Amino acid sequence: MAINLELVGKKSDPEPFKYDQYRVILYALGIGAEVDQELDFVYEKNLKVFPTFAVIPMTPGMGALMGNLNLNWTAVLHGEQKIVLHKPIPPAGTLMLQGGVESVYDKGDNGAVVNISGQARDESGDLVYETAIVLMDRAGGNFGGDRGPKTEKIAPPEGQTPDFKVDYKTSDDQAALYRLSGDKNPLHVDPDFAAMGGFKKPILHGLCTYGHTGRAILHSICESDPARFKSLAARFTGVVFPGDTLTIEGWKAGEGRYVIQTKTQDGRMVLGNALAEVA
Amino acid sequence: MGLNLDLLGKKSDPVPYECNEDKLILYALGIGAGVEKELDFLYEKNLKVFPTFAVIPYFPAVGILMVNSGINMFATLHGEQHIKWFAPTPTRGTLLNTAVWTKVYDKGDSGAMLHMQVDTTDDKGNLIFQNNMVAVDRSAGNFGGDRGPKTAKLMPPEGKAPDFSVNYTTGPNQAALYRLSGDYNPLHIEPEFAAMGGFDRPILHGLCTLGYTGRAILHSVCGSDPARMKALSCRFTGVVFPGDTLTIEGWQLEPGKYTFQTKTQDGRVVLGNALAEVA
């Protein structure tokens, strides 16, 4: 079945996403926040919200839009994720969410690239954050479409030590906890399912690695103040297993701009081509 | 304000609790279950329920009754917990919790000892489990009431090696995670609040220690089959801090009956005077 190109340019209707402080705390624990060092992120009194929480809210309309794309879901990879924060995410409340299909590009034998956008507004109608997701449908290429632009390569400056470096050890149960925030794909908990995907055991959610990365950025260059975190764009480049240690490094690349990469303990880059903007 | 003794013996309106797989999994993680060995308790496919989950749906009902009883919450200690199981816990649906203040004893200068019982049924009225809780309000003694019976002492047989012994190390985040199951007392997360209570730092929930203890019993003498756990009662005898290692030991008294105790790494008994009945 071919990708439904008629959805390009279409948006889901704005729909509410209601959440409470415990949902925010559950997410914080899911991305490894520690009560000893990060109490404000795991306790409802004066609760701060990790900016990467932006990837959690979904609505039925957004889900339907994605479902109607007719992607070959067993061949789909989450390629890239970007979030742009316009104001801090409230610790509880209702966000009005809208999603849209921006473009579908034909990468030939490499598949199809699907660009999906999202916007979240607060109860007063102010834009809180925007998201951009790149999905790679490895079985969806060669449909006669536009190849699309080449993405810009973002790499750390060669031979330069990073301006910050943080190690976070994920736990063996990290994926089991993270999935309670909403992504129930059995790939992250079921050994048999993971084996069907060619993995020796269940893998961590890419967005959980993304959350750990955002945490490191927030604490290293935003003094743990979510209001100073402006954006994070990153490409997923490798698999992480629960229990792995993540090393997040950042290099300053201009005022308020940092090139980011995240590696596992064996030196493999698992998140890269990444840029963070902070105030 | 004194105790509101008029409430004695009066059944509360049923307090509903909505059960679902996510709540059961969150509880399992809260009592330290791990995916490597206990996947069935952490994954919604073929989900098994830890029997001690019984203390979660019961909690709001007993909380309301405690407030209405007129006790001074700041002077009140959770003394004992007794649980009986009658039918398997459903993984989804409404549980109805009816609370009654059954007894109060006047322990003079030691305070008032309150016994409260909560029956939990499914929405068809079938009894699933029953909790009996004993709390002591240290400020409410000398009200001219009956002193009550002495409780039976239940000790491990002297000089006899336990029939099972299990070590579980709790995580530094254990209380932060456990509290998401519904007991949001700041004593378990806020350093300043814990200091007011005379503790160096926030303490683990007694019912979390009970959960670890129940897990050890389930895996050691019930073949990990929740249906085989019939009754469990214990006294809370000491404080546990997140990060402590718990050692749970059990001694068979007769077929299907075990006495057990839980110690921290420094040898203090934190849960004792305990009896488990298994099938």
C-alpha cells in the first residue's frame, strides 16, 4: 500500500491534551531525573517541566493523521526530532494541539521521508512549543516524488574538547518506566517482539535518549531553567539498550548555539547532527 | 480537637478506584520489580498483579476515614497492616472501597490505637481483598477508653536459619516513584518536611517496604503465582531510606504459614511480627 500523499499540507483539528503534575513527574523519572539532584522536576511543589516533555502530548486527531498516511509501520524509523519552545510548558493544565503533514520526499531505495509538524497552545491561545518529526519509511520510496533538500550536516568541531560533558547511566528498567508516558510499542519491553526486529533485547525509546540529552543540556548550559531552553534538533543514529550509559557532549557554535552528540559507553554515536539553542 | 468517636462502626460510602494496566505496572516498578526477572508484572501482555497492590485502591478510602476520625495526622504512626485476598485483582475496571473504623484502644500516654478496615469489591460486589490498618495517634491517648488486648508476639524461631532469604536494593528514586501510586505525603520526598519529622532525609513509604516484602514472599514460596497468596500481616518497626538494601527472610511455621521479617543493611528490623498464609 502506498503512502497517502493527499495528506500533505493537511492538519488535524486542534484538540485538547489534559495532564496533571504526576504525568510530568512520571516523564521526568522516565528520562532518568534523580530526586537528590533534580527535586524540582520530580516533586509537585514548585514543579519545573523538562522542555523535552513537548514530545509526549498527542491527540486522537494527530494519531489518526499519522495512521491515515498508510506508512509501512514495521519499516518506519524515527529519524529526527526537533522541539522549539516559545514559553515554559505549564506543570499541569490543558494544551491545544494540532499536527500536520508537511512533506513526503522520495529517497528512492532508501525509502520515503515524512515530515510531520505539531503546535501546542496554552489555554490563553499562546504558542507554547512547536515540534517537527522526521519519519523514515524504508519501504515507501520510489513513488515518483521529489527527492527533497539535502539536510545540513552538523558535526562537532574536529579535535576540540566539548564545552560540557555529562554521563547518565540508564537503568535496566528505563524503557519499562518511560513507556508509561505513552509510547507502548512492545519493541521496548517484549524480548520476542524485539527479536523479530533483529534486536538481541528490547531497546530504549529514541525519545528517551532525547530526553536524557535535553536534561544534560538544561543542567549544563541553562542553569536548570526551562525558560532558557529554546530548541533542540537531533537525528537518531544508533540503538540504545536499557542499562547503557549515555555520554552527552556539547560544543559552543555561536552565541546560544551548541552542537550536541550523545554516545553510549562503547563510543557509538546514538544521537547526533544535533543543535541546541539556549538563551 | 478530640477523636470523633461517633464514627466508630459506621461504614463509609464506597470510594471508587479506577484500575488499569498502567497503574499496576507503575506500582510494580514502585516496589522495585525489574524487567529481566519479572516481566509478567511489568508488561500489559499477560499482566500479573502483585498481591500487595491491594494497599493502593484502599488508600484513598482509609485516608478519608482517618481525616474524619479527628486524629492528629502529624502525631500518627502507621503501626500495622493486615491484608487478606479472596479473588484475583482485575487488571482493569472499577474497585469499590468501603471503610469502617472498627476499634479504638486507649494506650494512655502512648496514645490512641485505631483499627480501620477497608473491604474492596469489584463493581459487581464481589469481595477481592480486605485491608486492616492499625495506626497510633501518639497525642490522643487518655480519653478514658478500653486499653485493649496485648497483641501476640510473633518471632522467628530462635537460632533457626530462614527457609528463604531475599535481598533487594531500593533505588535513590524509590520513594519518588512509589508515591506516584497515590501516597503523596511530602515526608517521602521533601527534605525540609522530613526534617520537621526528625528525619535526616525523606523516608521510604512503609507500604513500599511492605510491597518489597510481599514480592519476596510471592517469588520465594508462591512460585510467583499471585493467586497463591492468601493473607499477610505485619508491624512496621523501623524507618527505611531510599537506597537502603532490604533483606526479607521467612521461616515456615507449618504448611502454608510463614513468619517473616525485613531488615535493612545495618541489621535493623523494619518490618516484623509478621505472618503470611499461602496456598
